[in-house]
Amino acid sequence: MRNVLRVISLIAFCCIFLEVAAQNEDRFILEKKINLHVQNQSLSDVLSKVSALANINFSYDPSIFNSEEPVSGDYENIELEQVLLDILGDQYQFQVLEDQLIITLVKEKVSIPDSPSSDIFIISGTITDANTQNPLPYASISIHEIPFGTIANRDGQYELKIPKIYLDSMLVFSSMGYTQEFVSLNTLTDNQMNVEMKPAIIRLGEVVVTAIDPVVLLDNVVERIPDNYPQDNRLMTSFYREVLLQDDHYISVSEAIMEILKASYSNQFREDRVSLLKGRKSPDVETFKYVDFKMQGGPFYITKLDVVKTMYSFLDKTNRAYYKYEADFMIDYSGRPTYVILFEPKGKADFTRFEGRLYIDKETLALVHAEFGLGKEGIKSTRENLVKKKPKGFNVKPQKLDYQVTYKLNGGRWYLGSAQISVDFRVKSKSDDINSVFHSVSDLLITNHEKTNLRRFLRDDMFVSTDIFTEMIIDYDKEFWGNFNVIKPNEDLREAIHEINNVITK
């Protein structure tokens, strides 16, 4: 009988976030029965009466309905939710948060045609170094001063689906250490555009060179968070891909369009929420050999890589004594001089510590990019927390845990732009003659964002830490994404997907 291994990574690089299960309490309040008799009274007055009867405060955006609209009705021993639906209409939904009952419009599900519509212009190509012609992996492509775009894949290839309302705008190509390239969209004659980017050189005459104290610099980063990062709630549209390989062979590819309800950076205690809009997964490109490997909580945990929002230990002032910091050099980051700070653990501590590098914008003193991971000691100390379940006689060791997060400047604020998790586990069993390395890569790309008054997603729509992404989505469909922007698969992944499509069409 084949042994089955379930290796579940809880990504122990951040605090364990606990969710309050308030669903029963929500239902208790909404099912509370009230008596209400009103005749041609304004909606705002009626809601005030309902508030007093149900002993709950209402919270809502006044623009979602006419508060002066006259309301009439007789309700005897009727549940609160039914009364509200009757008064307001079924286009509204209700959520309970402590002593607040939040009224919001029911969010319409996104409907995207199977093929690109005439309102979408698609542009694609490859981004390379102008001197070496080498591809530039993960270069950014966006509309100038608009929070809309994508990133290139590992081979420098990109595809961007642009609504035609933006066709008078400027397209911006950015890559760390390179001069930005600007292209006017209304000058394009076809859908193919390859871009060569020139390495950026920061001349000493352009920068005042002084001795940099990295600890003081990090203090400034933390102190200027209110000035540099959004202080309102943002609704972000994102693309997420989770790829799994066993011994360099693709096993599965899973992808999704998600919405992220990102809370204000001024409130570190309010969690970001993740809602799955639509997703697809491959049938196994190759079947697992001897063991199964599954990751838990991927989309939930990758949003926690927003190190500024979650205040990782290497940024937190209270943990500075446990790290060694060093000012490395200055680079050009999206046309802006940027400090690079190296950090690594120092001494002993009773919590997991990281090593890596931080990129800090010289002008705004905002953290704009971070690359970090766990060294040998860090991996050793977190091993038991990473592996949640395995068969008897199996030895499972994490070998590599690397993380990246990038922020993008828009309207004077830095917003979460992309994140990546890369983990390796070696799985061995002498009795079963098994020795495999599993490599998982998770990518998150924010393709758009806007200000929102939405406070929570419906509980059934939220992705939580215990969910297994690959078990929640449907089979692979080549035309699935329609007009959504995604990260174009790199060449070896495209070959794997080509095998998937051959399997599907047979």
C-alpha cells in the first residue's frame, strides 16, 4: 500500500493569527425578534427605532441608500434580519461586529467573458537587459500613476490586459537597478512590444553621500509609516499562483483571482481578509511518487508578508538588539535612489529570526522591498512548527524558506504590490526507499486596488489559515481568466501546462 504523507506548512515566519469565531453570535442577534409599527417615517428614523429595540448600533455608508425615504410597516415578533430585508431590500447584507451591525450592499460576483472583450487591449512581450540581452525576471508593468498592472515572469515575459479607457495613458516598465522605460499606449501599432531596459547608474553628484546608521534609518521607516502607507481600507484585486514540484518535476499548478480587504496601516490589530473569486487547478502534471504533499493556508499567509503592516521582528524597535544591521550600498529602484540594508540574527533569542536585505527609498524613507529568509539555525528551530502531519517512519526536513515583498508608489503612498514564498522540504524514508525534495513557490500579484468602506467579507467567502488552497478550486481551463491580469507562466511551467491541456483534450 502506498504511504500517504501530508506535509503542511504553516509558514512560521510571522505570528500565529487567531480568528474569533463569531458566527453563532451573529446569528443570535440577527434572529432576535422585535415588534415594530411605523407609518411614513424616514428610513433614518426607522433605523434608529430598530437600533433601540434590538439594542444594537448600526454602521453603514449613507450613500448606499436614501435615508429620507418614507417607510411603513407592521412587524409583530419578526426576526431582525427579516425586518431589515423588508425595509431595505434584498440587495443589502448584514454583519455583526461586537455591538455594531454593519449594513453593506451585496457584492456582485465578477462576471468575466471566456474570451477577451472588445473593450480590452492586450499587450505582451519580453523585457531584457539592454546590454546583455538577458531577461529581467519579475519586472513591473503598470499604467503611469494608476494602481493597475502586472509583473513579468521568471523569463522576463509579460502579458497585460488593458481596459481601453487607459489607452491614452503611459505604460511604465520598472525593474530594480534599471532606468524606468515609458511608452505612450496611443502610439502602439500592434500587440507585441519587447522592451530593453538600461542599467541605472547613480552618480555621486546626484546623491549626498553620508555615513548611514542603519538602525536610525529603520527608526525613521517605522516613524513615517503613517505618512508613507495607506491609512484607509483598500479593496485589492490580486492574482495568486501556487506551484509544486517533486525532484524538479512539476506536480501541480493552482491559480486564483482573489480580493484582499487590506486594513489601514494605522491599525495593526485589524487583519487583512482574503476572498476567493475564482480559481483553477491542473490535474496532476505528474503524479506524486510515493507520497502526497500539501500546503495549508497559502493565500492567507502570503498576505502576512506585508512586513510593514505585520511589523516583523527585524523592523520592530523592541527586537533591534537581536539583529545585526549593516548599510550595504545604494541602487536605483524605479528611478529613485534607494538604500540597501543587510540584516542577520545576533546573539540568542527565544523567537524565530530572519536574515536578508531591506530596500528603503531615500526620499520618503519608506520600505519598498524586502528579501528575507531563515538560515540553518532558524530552519532548525522552526522545523516542528512547519511539518504538521507525516506518516510514521518518515523524516521531513525543511531546507529553504525564502520570502519577498514589494511595494509600489501611487499617489504619494506605497501600496503592497507583490509577494513570493519559496520553500523546500526533503522527505526521506529508509524502509520505503524514498528520498525526494518538494519545492513549492507561491506568488501574489496585486493588479488593482481602490478605497473601500467594506469592513469584512462574508464568512463563507473568506480564505482562512486552515484551508488547503488546492482542495478548494476546480479543474484547469485554458480560457479561464478572461480579462483578468495574471503572471504569465515561465517557459518550463508553460511546457507543464501544455501537457495538462494535452491530457484535457484527449
